[in-house]
Amino acid sequence: MISALLCLAALLSCSREDAPPVEDGGRDGDEAVYHEMIVLGQQLEDPYSVEHVKAALARLYPTKAGRVDVEATHIYARFLPEDDEQLEELIGQGLELSDHPFDYQILREGDYYHDPAVDGERITWQYAVVGKDFVFPEDIRCEVLDRCYIPDSDATRAPDIDWDAVEREAFRLTGNEEMLLPETRGSSVHPEGRITIVDDKVDGGKPFGVAGVRVMTNVFVKFSSTYTDRDGYYKISKKYSARPRYRLVFTNSKKFNIGVNKVLVPASVSTLGKGDPSGMDVTVTADSERKLFCRCVVNNAVYDYITRCGETDMDLPAPPSDLRLWILQKMNASSAVMLHHGALIDDGVLGEYLGGLGWLVKLFAPDITVGVEDHGDYASIYASTVHELSHATHYSRVGNAYWNKYIEYISLSFLKTAGETYGDGSGSLAGYCEVGEMWAYYMESKLYAERYGGSMPPFGTSWWFYPQIFRYLDERGFSRAELFAALTSGVTSREALQNKLLELYPARSSTIQSVFSRYAK
């Protein structure tokens, strides 16, 4: 299905996955981190199993152990969804799913895993740690792997027991003592740190935060996650005595997700390797692992754009919530196909073709694709991303019926001209493309100039449509919000745009007529 959706994204676009290892960005700096498939080693004894916690308690408190009831606080389980609908059911229950087990040695870190016992075309086993009272779905294959006691849980604990010491003793009894760091043997700590990125064209290359991204940590079945703040700072709620694994999950606090990983998952994962329990600081640059860099740039571009859509700044509608973005490393063109939100599916030709599978495409398919093959720096990825986000704002106003006609023109032009995205402006639907691209190229130029300084670059000004019209009006005092107010569902051509602007702003009719006359067909 991934290959089919990639072909679709290529067709509807409006303009080497393999990477070498990179050094762990954590404070230890002693591991190579890869970004392909995880390589597992032997199964390990989980120190958080109830039986091992009981044994550790008995070893440290032989006279008290019999009076302290150690009951499972969590269940370690795995699920094998038959299809994407069952996977969505698990996600809908709030489970933090992982495609690899937590109680195995990891010989080589990576971003994903597929169980060799599961056919490569099927969804692999999904592992999760759930509460002790979790009600397992009857229609999804599942296995309980272990019952665990996790000291940081909400379970009532005996006040005269040092549970940190019990936890460390459980590590020793299970042969995992080498995972404990000497400086943390006295107490466990909350990991905290900062995830930053460098844009060499901004603020002299000073690192700034990767905003709203999810930081996930775990040691065996002891899981915790949080989102970074706008400046990239995070603090994990659980405490650790052993070195946790750190990963960035590209689901954002602003309610958007960035995929694709080589498997159908809502959000991509970039592993950072093991780090100190006190926390990990990571600075991402253009020289970092390619996918990690691109994901962080797109993450920040979307976060900033959504933040700026408020009334006190751009005063524009934000893109739809639950926005899905794909980053395509082997393509240059980008698109705002809005498939996840139903464009071409709910009331389009593609929906008729898909029949009962429309829900599946909407579940995993992108709203926005960002092609980054020749984009080597932050600025070029940023420009492509905000262009497509501007389309998504336009989509928020006009909806699927309008968008289907716009995409139909783009796709037909692509086919008729052997890859020329915008065609020559002929045909009954050309006006949809004209208005949409005028707006997106104007916004791309405007936002680029606001980020990097100087005058607005001439993005899109060589095409048959004229973003220069919006630029001209902008220079003469029209705000973005005022210009966008004219982009209603009935504005499907340059002429209709002119008439709408004249209707909205009759007092400025001379300015409006002047610029449209300048760029008359």
C-alpha cells in the first residue's frame, strides 16, 4: 500500500534513504546509532517482573518482605492486528505501541523493526505496557508476556521501604547490573534536557528548540514520554537508575504527525540511543542523520506556522487538526493532497475507485508531502513546507469539493505534459490552480522573508499565474488576513478573485484594479 500511495503523491505533487550511522547525541557519546531496522540479540530477564521485584525485596528486607504485598501494577503484552482497522482500534485506546519487544538486547539501534516470523506485507507484532486493569479487545490477537511492578507507578507503597534500592537490587538479581551507572546508584533521577536544531541562516547559527516533539524513554518495560516546550526543553515524569533509551516520536503537541518510516505508522520515530538517566541533550544540524534533520525542520515549520495562525499574528485559519505529513527523501516535488481529511475520497473519483477501502487511505495517507531530495539546508525545506501549509489553510476555508477540482487539474496537467505540474493554464479547472498557487507562493515568499530577512524572494513569479498580485497588494498595505478573506469557495479564477477583492474593499478599488490590469491575461 505504501508504494501505491507514494505513486499517488508523486502524481498529485505541486513541485537515498540509506544513511551512515551517526554518533549518539547524548551525554555518553559512546554508541553508534543507525536509522534502519533494529537488530535484536538475546532475550533478557526483565527486572520489573513481579517475581524479580519480590525476590529483590526479600533480599533487602527479609523480615518485612512477607508483610509487603507486591502486586502487578502493569501488564506487558503484545498484539498482532490483522489489518489497519485493528491497529487503529489499539491506537484509539491510547496505547503507546512499539514494533519491537522491550526485554531483548539491542545489538544495533534503529528506527523500526519487523518480526521475521510475520510476513513482511502484514503488520508486525505491536508491544505495549498497559495498566493492570486494562480490558483486552476480544477481536485482536494478543498475548500477555509478563506482569510487572513498576515502582514509579501510582501503586500504594510501604513508606519504610526504599523502592529505589529494591529496583536496583532487581537489576542485580537479573544480571542487568551493568546497566546501572555508578553515579546514580544512590538514587533514581528524572531525565531532562533539550532538543535543539541549527538553521545556519538564522541568529548566527545559534541552536534553538525543536518544539512540541515527543520524547520517549524506556528501560525494559518502564516507559515514559513527554513533549518538548517551544524552546525544546523536556522533563520526563518517571525516574530512572539505569540508562534509558531515548527516541523522538514525530507526533506533535500541536496535533500533527510526521511519517513515513518504511512501515505504516502514524508518526515516524528517530532513535537517539541510550543516554544518562539525568537526561540527554541533542543538537541537530544539516550534518546530522538526514531523516532526523528533515523531520526536525518540518516539525518546527509546522509548529511555528500553526502558532502564528492566531488572531494576534497572521490571523488566518490554521490547517485542519490531525494533519498528516510525509517527508519523501527521493522526491523533489511537494503537495497538499489532503487525503487524510477526505479530499479525493469522500466525494471524489478516487473514493469511488477505493470503495470500502477509503477509510484505510484516510487513516494513513498524507495531507501534505514534502519532497526533500535536493533540499540540503533548513531554509529550502522550510520554504517547501510553509508553501504546502498555506495550501492547507486555503483548504480549511474551501473544503473537499473545491480541492478535488484543484487536484484534478494538477494531476491532468502532470499526465498531459509528462511531468509539468502546473500545465499551461488552459482548461476549465485552471482557475483553481491559479488562485491556489498565487496564494501559496505569495505566502512562501512572505514567510521566508520574515524568517530570513530582506525583501520577499520571487517564488513562483515565473509561472503563468501571478503571485505578484498578492505581493503588490501586500506592499500597499493589505494584510494577509485581508487578502485571504477573498479566497472563498466561489473564487475559482483570477477574475473572480479581483471581483471579490473589489466587493470586500471598495475604498481601495483603484489599487486593486491597477495591479490586476498590470497582470492581465
